[in-house]
Amino acid sequence: MKSLNRKIINWRGRRVWIIGASSGIGAALAKHLHTLGARIALSARRGAELKELEIPDSLVLPLDVTDVKAVGDARERLKSDWNGIDLVVYCAGTYVPMRAWDIDLEVTKTTLDVNLLGVYNVLQATIPDFLEQQAGGICVVASIAGVTGLPKALCYGPSKAALINLAEVLYADLAPKGVDVYLINPGFVDTRLTKKNDFTMPSLITPEKAAAEIVEGIGRGRFEIHFPRRFTLWIKTLALLPQRIRFYLLKRIAAT
């Protein structure tokens, strides 16, 4: 069966802009792709941490994804220095555990601004270039938490569910025009965000393992890349169950 995206096997010389690269999956992916020969541009709010990654010859572009002008300026710098990019990876994200009786509107707004609206700022800046090239790729890091409603993900889960839908729309629009779209749905990855959880996280993996999974999925030309599959397939199955059964199981999960 033909893959949904073009398979990227050779990364040498590919121009990759990773947004949210200061830690976690973004930092691990940047290091991994650099070892494969890619040219790496690093963006995040914490510019000092980007420099601490010490990736040789990388282009460091600190920015706040919620600042439209800053995103546009970074794109102009990339055009000036690299004459464009081949792949943009949106890893920026925030997470605060929240239940329905603890709604915090400021936290909710920040979560939606970073996790969702920031993606639109990046898309507005990069899609015209990809269409002009009739090539390139967009990689959106969502979460398996966006597949079905999970406890403590009151604003995080909906923001990631929106990204899943967005990636599907992007694929329908852009694939016929030669632009690849990748949807990344990780399970639990050991990052500064998941350290906020006060429960046991099944099948927890390292950022390095997550980065390897992403590169392998892109190499296979997949649209959706989810991992670790022993956990994400369970969540996907849960989402397919009749609501009465699914809500019963979620209630049990919440209770524990």
C-alpha cells in the first residue's frame, strides 16, 4: 500500500525548523536529526537553553509562538540564511493538570494560545513558501490525549484534539499540492511537562526514544505517528468503544 507521505530516508542537508526545541521531544529530535546530517534551526522562548543544546552549526531563533511578528521575523531569517526550509516541526506546548471543578481561565487561555493558536501563526508564515516550492513538510506534535477525553486534561486534551483535526484538514488541502503533513501523537514521554503528573504513567518513554519513533515514522511516510504503540493502541481502542463502556472505564481510571 502506498504511503500517505513521501518517505524521508536521507536527512543530509535537509533544512529542519524545530519549534519548541529547548527541552523534551523537541531537543531530542533536534539532536537526533543533526546526527543524521540535517541542518537544524532551533526555536523556543528560552533562548539560553537552545544554546545549551550545543548543536554545531544550528541556527538559534528564540521566539514566542504567540507573537505573530516574532514568528514572521524568524521565517524571514530562515529565508535569508537558508533560502527556505524543508520541514517545520511544531513541538511547542504547555500543560497544567486540570479537573472540571478547578477551571482556571488564565491557564486555559495560555494553553490554547500556545498549543493551538501558535500552530496557526507558524502555518501562516510557512505554508506560502511550501506551496511556492511545491515541496516540504509540516509536522504537528499533538498527543494521544487528544483522541478521547482523559482525566486531568480539561484544557490540554481539547487543545490536542483540535490539532488532530487540524492535521487532517491540512493533509486534505496540502497533500495534493506536494506538501507532506505528519501528525505526531505521543503517549507519556518523560519531560518537564509530564513531571507535573501525580499518577503512574503507563509505558513512559524517554524523549530520545520518542525522537527515534518520529524519525522512523517519517521514514515510512506515515501520516499519523503514535507511540509507544502498546499504550497508544489501547487508548485508540478505548475511543472506539460504545460510550457507555468507554465512560465506565474512564470513570474507573479517574478513580485510581
